Amino acid sequence: METDNFLKIGSSHKVCEDYTLVGDNYIIISDGCSSAKMTDVGARILTISAATVIKRYIEQRFIPTYEVFGDIVLHTALAHSRALNLPDSSLYATLLIAFHIDGYTHVYVYGDGHVVSESNDGKKCHISYEYGRPNKPELNAPYYLAYWMDPKQYTDQFGKDNLQVYENGSEVVPFNSHVYDDTKTLTLFTDGIESFRCCDECDLKALYVAHELTSYKNYKGEFVQRRCKAAMKYFKRLDPAVTHTDDIAVASMYLGE
């Protein structure tokens, strides 16, 4: 197995609020909320906490449930953020993790983001996770793991059940965890891949961006770094004015043929 990641600040940001970590059997990304303070730090705390927790489970060859894993990560992150005197809102960040145990890859999504898998026969499946506010579904309002601190308050305000999931562009029954087998690669993205703009203010579709970012030539060393940098140059050749306004975090695992 090979893992690698890529991180790039968006053109509208002064501080990168995304973060990513990878290990031998796991990949993690996080996207801090731009409207809350210190979420660049919070995203790092959440990511490191998730890595600490999942490594223990992988060593024990035990698969935690989505709810148990999320709860332990949240309380681990809260202990660290409070020790640093950070506001609890610093943990307003998405969290996506994929980990591999006994031939299966488990993906847990807390908030929004994208997951692209490629099977051994070369077929890609792009799953996007989106949230909107109750009665205002057009407004982006991911249900952060930190909202579990006070579920009633945040569910009423942000809509825990207002999750929309799309598979290759078509809406499907919502789910926030999934198990993959027969998978060659699996890649996680923050929603920054939705923020690519051209000079005529048209958008590059996330499906297209993700396809280019996952068109790996090989899987040696920093394969994600190489592919993402090459794709960025390709986008610039298409339109020199192309840019992504939001931060981007990418993490991928190669499981072999």
C-alpha cells in the first residue's frame, strides 16, 4: 500500500484552513470553517486526533462504528483545544478519513467533501457529500463533528439530516460511511475542488477536477503531489486565469492491482 497527500491554499485565503495527514493504512483530510476563529489550528487538531485514534484501532484490528469513532475523536480533540485555551468553535471543521483493515477500506465522512474510488478494472466512482441549511438548501452548511457537543441546538440551526449525497453526479440515498473492496485507489478531497474559476467566471466542475487530480501515472513516492501539481499546470494551459478560491486538501491510498 502507498499513501500520499497534497495541500494548497486558496486564492481568497490568507491562511490555509485545510489540513491532511496520511499513514501506512489511513488517510485523513479536514477543512476548517472560514467564519469561525482559529479553525486552521482546529482542523490540525482534529486530523491529528483522528490519526491517533485510528492507529490504535488498526493495531487492535478492530473496526469502530462511525458514531463511536466520531465521539472519541471529538473528545480527544476537545481535550487538546481546551488545553490550548482555544474556543470550542475552533473545531468547526469537516473530517474525512479512510482506513484499511483486513482487505476492506472504510470511509467515514463528518461534514462535506468528496470521495473518488477507482476499481481494479479502471472504473471511477465519485461520491460527493453536501449540506444546506434547513429551508435554505442552497447555502453551504456542513454538519461538523463539533456540533455533536450540543446536537439539539446545532440540528435545529444547521440541519443534521439535510445531507445530500451524489454518485457520479446523480443523487442517491444519503449515507456518511461506506466500505470499499476491489479498490485500486481511494482519494479524499475537501470541497475546495468545487472552487475552480476561469477568466470568464465559469466554474470547472468538481467531477472534472477530481478526475484530473486522480489520473495518476504511477504510485511511487509522492504520487499525489506529482499528479496534483501536473493537473494544476494543465488547468493553467487551458486558461491562464484559472484559479481555485478555496483551500484544497487531497489524500489518497493505492491498494495495488
